[in-house]
Amino acid sequence: MNKVILLKKRPKGRPSLDDFEFIEQKKPNPKEGEILLKTKYVSVDPYLRGRMRDEKSYIEPFEVGKPLESGIIAEVVESNNKNFEKGEFVNGMLQWKQFQTSNGNGLNKVDNEKAPLKAYLGILGLTGITAYLGLDKIGKPKKGETLLVSGAAGAVGSVAGQIGKIKGCRVVGIAGSEEKIDRIQEKFGFDAAINYKTTDDMQKAIAEACPDGVDVYFDNVGGEILDAALANINKYGRVINCGAISLYNKTEKPTGPRVETTLIKNSILMQGFTVRDFVKDFGPAQKQLAAWMEKDKLSYLETVVEGFESIPQAFIDLFDGKNKGKMIVVV
Amino acid sequence: MNKVILLKKRPKGRPSLDDFEFIEQKKPNPKEGEILLKTKYVSVDPYLRGRMRDEKSYIEPFEVGKPLESGIIAEVVESNNKNFEKGEFVNGMLQWKQFQTSNGNGLNKVDNEKAPLKAYLGILGLTGITAYLGLDKIGKPKKGETLLVSGAAGAVGSVAGQIGKIKGCRVVGIAGSEEKIDRIQEKFGFDAAINYKTTDDMQKAIAEACPDGVDVYFDNVGGEILDAALANINKYGRVINCGAISLYNKTEKPTGPRVETTLIKNSILMQGFTVRDFVKDFGPAQKQLAAWMEKDKLSYLETVVEGFESIPQAFIDLFDGKNKGKMIVVV
């Protein structure tokens, strides 16, 4: 049989297990030109929360009663497609099913001899590439500048900060526990770190950690931390709006200080970043990340959870910051 | 004697005549290397309100008890500087004085045979150049796109809209009276216009006037009109944050809907624009504007007020929208 996870209903606020439904289907048979895929590693990511809303966004929302999907590494277990061989591994946006068929469109083969398969969901996958391209396309950090990163212990933030160090920046991270702020300094080499959960005045804390102000802010959280970063931003500062996890579970339209006078006064650029806008740049980005990894310039952490049944809980745990680095479910 | 206008105190909210003080000084004598300038035309602009606050910004704030300054066309009435001759006209940031001396730094000569002198404060001056470079550097409107402009009957907005038409865009303007919305359609050739003072639901009105959504928003006003524009913005939209006149007189820190999720969902760029960041591009911009003027592709309006004593009131009147196009005081 073939277990499948559906979106049962659209979450209100924080997602809960009730929002998901497990069903069993017959294991599908690949037709001519198709392959049968067995799910091996499933990426769960905060942005999936956005797709659970019934709102226009950069990708279609999930439909209630239909399977969810995310980045998945799968094994080719049967092939009726000359481009794929049994035993190969592929990476792509796939459904939360133990088995599924595909015509191969949108799938990339991954080589488990070059890097561990899981790395293709993290440091060499969309999360690493997001950090790389967010900085390359919008942040453009220069040597001697200060890069501030929120969600700094997370899969994207930890890579963004390390790239900042490679580029010669002072790098300051914001995270939500003492363990995380130790980790981003000790393991990821950030120059300073702020625990926002034990800090009353974030604006002042950022000012102290960034004595020359903030030139580039890589924002994964939005909300009040963004406000505090903008209050410390330098002339010609750049804000990469990569994520806004602090707002994803809000049920009312969130408000805050208006940004336009700050943008005008300091010639600030704020730009929403979605890695899918830059598909043509994925290859070079992955190559650069792999080269840095080989030279031991990039570290990463994963939280690996076991079992297909654990996927919804692993996703929910992201909103409590229970992951260390990239959250991956091994099936 | 020589009349001078000082900042008497920092305005609270809307500026009033009490915030300004007239004094008389002795007419200065130019030293060796200096010229004596007689003020002819004075530009008053909304951005001066920002300099009246005691806040760090792109230029130093005005000091209480010191003369104010703005863009001024002056006549050289005496010259001890070999680069300037008596009878020439210059344009520059000069003080609100009937007479002042200068060593010539930062002054540009203007030719009253090529265009009326006043044009160098408006369409060929900082306001025209602001419209041109805001679109050229940030907005980048493409043929077939929709350009929305607020403050559309004003000195900057009316030029921005006309440039949008030259570039082949659908151009929609927002202004605050029936007369203004007639003018921007009839005189400036906008495709549609919205009177925000008689419109309850700006979001809906913009949706109706921009059936294909908004690709570029040239914002001179900020506040709720910016919110309504962002609610209609297309994927990859660009917002030029050029001005925020609706907020300049606010005494409390203004709040509004948070922007970060909108920016992320639609890959939106918002960027603060200050024309002084692009001084090296002024020459080519002025040349292009002059070429369009010569081909009758650009119209402009001026409101000309007479008398040195009228400068403060002319400035205050900007906040009531009493000007038609560029507000200029002729001395």
C-alpha cells in the first residue's frame, strides 16, 4: 500500500496535526515514459505555511483534500523512461506520498557519491541556494560592511551568515535561544549574536552588536525584528525580505511602523526574494556552495526525524524552533 | 538692506508662519574669488519639511535661528571670481536671502535663451530630473506595463506620468481635486485618474483604473495610498518611494499594514529615491528632458507667487495642494 498525506483543512493560526489527514492508496504503476519513485528524504520548510492559505502567491495554494508537496529526494524503483535508471536518485517538488509516478519533468538527478543525499535538500539545495542568491541578487554585501541575519541558526540564515564571513563582512545573527546564539558564533563563525527572546529592546541590542550600523539585513522573520533592523540601517542599506516566519501564523492583518520615510531618508532598498525567480542561476550557485563546502568554509546542521508519519509534526515543530538547521524527514 | 528668512522654531505638525522669522542684514560684499548673488526665483518643495525636523536624513537638518535654503536661481550682480560674469544666472542650493555671496562651488550656470529661467527649478531642474531618474534607476517601466503615480498633478508626478506615456505604459494618476484629475488627463495625457478625496475605497478604485494591476508605482505621498497601491501590485512590481507628503506633518510615528509578506509573495522591490544620490546622472537626464520638451512631448505647469516675503506661505500652501505643478516664488 501507499501512504499519502492530504491537507485536511486550512490551518487557523499555528498549524496542528488536525489539519492533516493520512490516507492509503494503491501503489501506482508507471505508464510508458514514466518512473516509479520511492520517497527517501522529505524537506519541511516554513514557506509551506503560506501555501496552506487560500491566497494568491508565487505558487498555487495547496488544495484542501489533496496531497501536500515539498522538496523530496526519491529513489527510482521502476523506470519506463529512457532518461532514468532504476537505483538512481532524484530531487524535485514531489508529493507527500510513499510512492508516486512521474514523467521526469522538473526532477534533477543527485549523486550520492559527491555529497550525502540529504545535503541536496539543504546546503546544496533550495535552502543553501536561497542564502547564496538572496545575497548575490539583492544584498550584495561588500567587504567591511555589516550583515545582520535573522533566523540565523536556521537552514537559510546559517548559510547566509557564513557567506557574509567569506565576503569579509562583520556578521551578526539573531536567534531564539542561548543554545542557538552559541551555535551561530561557535559553529558558524558569526561575530556576534542576539537572543531576541531574552532581549527587551531589540533596536538597542542591534545598535550595540552593529556599532557601524547595518548595511545588509537578511530577513527570515519579519515583524518587530525587521522594525528594529530598519531603525539601525545605514544609508544605501539593503533588506532581503526572504521570509517572515513571525507573521505566517497571524490570523489578523499585521500592522507596524510605516517604512516609507525610512526608505526615502536613507535610500534603502527592500526587496522580496523568492528563490524560484532565479531558476537559471541554481547551477552556478550550487557549484559555488559545493566548492566552499569542499574547502571547509561552510558548515551546516540538520535535524533528521524518522518515519513518513512524522512529516506533519516535523513541519509544525519548525514554528517552535525545534529544528537545528535544516529539518528533514527520512522515510 | 538685505532681507533674510530664518527657521524660528521647528514646526509641530503642519508648518505655520510662526515657524519663520524675517530679519534684515547688511548687504554683503564679495571678497576676492567671490560673487554677489541677487535671488530671482526660489523653489519651495515638500522635502524641505523633512529638513525642518531635528533628524538625521540625507542632508543635514536646518538649524533653528539660521537661514533656510532651497533651490534658487540668482543673478550675478558683482563678480570677483574669474569664472563668473556680472549679468549671468546661476542655479544652486542657496539661502533664503535677497543677496548672498558665494565662491561659486555647487552653482551651475543657466542659459535664459535655451529655456525660461524658471524651468531650471522645475522641468529641467531637480523636480524633472527626480521624475526621470526615479523611473530610470528604480521603476524601469516597460512598454505595455501599468504605471501608477501619486501626487500626479504635482511637479514631479506630472513629469513621471508623461515619461511613462513616452515609454508606452498605461499611466494612471492619483490627485486630490476634480480640477487636478481633469488636468492630468487633459494636459498631461494620463490614461485615467483617481480623486482620492472623493474615493472611499482606494484599493478598489486602483483595481478599476488598473485592470492589469500595477507594475510600477511612483509614490510621492506614502501612507494609505501606498497601502492601496501595494494591494494591487503585480508580481515583480517596483515601488519608487520618492516622497511621503501625507506623513511629513505627522507628529506621532505612523503605522500601517506590514509590507514584508506582500514583498515576498510578489517579489516586489521598494526603494527610497533621493535625487542627490545620482548627481553624476543629472547632465544626461536634463538633456533628455530638454529634448522631449523641444518635441512637445512634455508639458508642465507652474504656480508663480510674487515677492520675497511670500516664500514661507508658498511653502505652507504646498501641504494644502494649492499649487498647480511646480511652486516658484519670483523675487
